Amino acid sequence: MYEIVKKEHLADNIFLMDIKAPWVARACLPGQFVIAKIDEEGERIPLTICDYDRNAGTVTIVVQTIGASTERMDTLEEKDSLQDFVGPLGKPSELCLEENLEDTRTKNIVFIAGGLGTAPVYPQVKWLHEHVIMGSRTKDLLFYIDEMKSVAKAVYVTTDDGSFGFHGMGTDQLQALYDEGKSFDRCVAIGPMIMMKFVCLLTKKLSLDTIVSMNPIMVDGTGMCGACRLIVDGKVKFACVDGPEFDGHKVDFDLAMARMAQYKTAEGRKKLEFEEGDTHHGGCGVCEGGKE
């Protein structure tokens, strides 16, 4: 069992938990994720790692209540426990790997965090101390502003409705910075699929290399369900085992978003399984009768 040592509500339907998980805390790196399960009856929930403390043996997750399982998780309090907390899973951010840090630190990097994307952006910024654009629909959904300011070189906060900070989306703020004469060597965009798509459309025009995290399409988290199948540079990839980070200019976002909508129904899943054949599943490749 994995004890909840801290719980805090950050915004409407968004809460933070520090989970006692020494083995995960010891091994995890920015960009990776965990699978949480409340109890025997609960479903597996893939959650990106927001922070970790190796000395305390804790891992921080940020959760948005969007379904029954996350709503049940929100009923838990400090001293309660999760049955499963498995990780770290996925590949860590290449920017934060020790062998790349020397080169990474010569780059001028901008992170664009949309909504809940603030959580996986934070540990990378904590390592690299770079520029961050934090975007949200409205002021009430913003969180982690002070924490981000404490680790970033510069923080630009935007809201779609203008209720706080820059009035506009993250792409508008990035374009404004370029209009002011600023430029960057690399962009990392993490947030809703549609947000990452439009960031990539802009950064392609700006000739700005862009990394995206495809964690929004993960379900099972092990490559066996086929939910996070996507096309990157014309090749089949699975976000949970090949990512979650990819070259954003090579991701087929339109196909990924259409597929994500289709995957929500049982009929849609069966249709995808038939159409995609042996490439429907990743990982072991044998889930529910698939072939190796």
C-alpha cells in the first residue's frame, strides 16, 4: 500500500497528492509517469510525475477529476493509501538525461504548459531553469504559478479569457515574444492535444524544434490496450512505451485526435482493432487475442 502523505486542492477539480513510494522516487526522472490504482475494484490511472523527493521517498502527482476513478481518488485524504503505484514508466525526457545535460544547458528553451500540462512541465523546468508559458482557460484553473516562478528563468502566464496575465493562448504569447525580438532553440509543449497541435503549427513556421508529450491519449499505460497508438514520422508508435515525448512536427495530430474520439466507445475500439490488425496493440502484442 502507498500512503498519501499530503493532499491539496489546487483549482476547480484539480488536486495534488504526495505519495510515499520510495522505490519510484529513487528511480524516476522528469518526463516519466506512474500507474495508480485505488483498490482492487479501481481502474488503472496513468499520471505524469509532477515532482519527487528522493530523500523523503515521495512522488507528487496532480490529478484532474474527469471520471469515476479520479472522483473516487479525490475522496481520499492524508493517511489513506493507494493499492498500487507503479513506475517509473515511459522514457524520461531526453533534455534531462545526464549525458545530454551539458548540451541542453547551452540551449535557450521555452516550455508551454496548457492546463494540467503544468504538472509534467514543472520537474523539467526544475532541472533546467528555463522559460515557461503557462496557459489556462481562466484564472480559476491556474495552479503552481509561485512554484514555477521559484525554478524558472522567466514565467509568462496566459488565460484565454484575459482574467489573469496575458490575454490569449500560449501560442499568442509565444508569437508575441518573437515579435519582441526573443527567440528560442527548442520548445517543449505539454497539454491538451488541440493545444499541442497548434503550438506545433506555429513552431514549424518559426523553425523552432518542438517536443510534445502524448500522455493525454494513454489509458492502460503498458502498451497492451492499443489506446495510445499514434503515427510519428509515418511509423506506428505507442505513447506509453515509445514515449510519452515525441518530435511534435512528426506527430499526426489529426489522426491521433480522431482515433482518441473513436476509442471511447466499445464499437469504436473493435473497429480500430479490426482495421489496425497486428499493430493495434503495443507492448506484449498479445492482449485479447492479438498476435506477436
